[in-house]
Amino acid sequence: MKYAHTCIRVQNLEASIEFYEKALGYKVTNKKDFPEGEFTLVYMALPGDTPELELTYNYNHGPYELGDGYGHVALYTEDLEGDYKRMKEMGYEVTDLSGLPGEDPHYFFVKDPDGYKTEIIKG
């Protein structure tokens, strides 16, 4: 087997695409619109990476409840402090730089327009 994608449901497709492109560097790889089913699927991937993020937009659906079971998606970065500053300056909701107990800060979280978290890890 091979990892294919993670699906998240989004309320505002354009705002979500903009977030994942501008904040995290994803690129749209495929878009499928199903008007008869009243939904659109947008697949995004990081350059040079195979796994995709699937954004599912259901027409006329309000906000989604994230629940307490979902955690986050995680991405590695070589420029933790630079990415932190850039995303904060862009107005995205970011946590403070953190570390596990006894470790130096090496990660932070950023939220997309629907509240889904992405962990950015120095790597």
C-alpha cells in the first residue's frame, strides 16, 4: 500500500485554496466539480511530494464541527522561524513556538480558515 491523501471538508473553497497555497506552499493538482451531487473536490500537493490533501466543498453547507478526535497534519520546514514570522504577518492564527518538555522550541501550529491545524516542525 501507499499513502494517497487526507480529506478535509471546507466551508469556503477559495479561502482554503489560498491558505494552503500562500501559507504552506501547496499547489492544486486536480479539481473535480460535481454539480449534480452539489460538491467539488480539489486535490493539492506540496511540490515534489506524492501524498495529496483533498479539500471537499459541499455546496451551501455551513461551518463544520471539527470534533475532538481529529488532531492535525504535520509538515517539516528548514526555516521554522522564517515560516512562523511569515504566516503571522499574513494574519493567520499561529501558536507560539513550542517544544516538548525539556526540549528547545521546534514547532508551531497554524490554523486554516475552517480551524484545521497544521503543525510546522523544524526538520
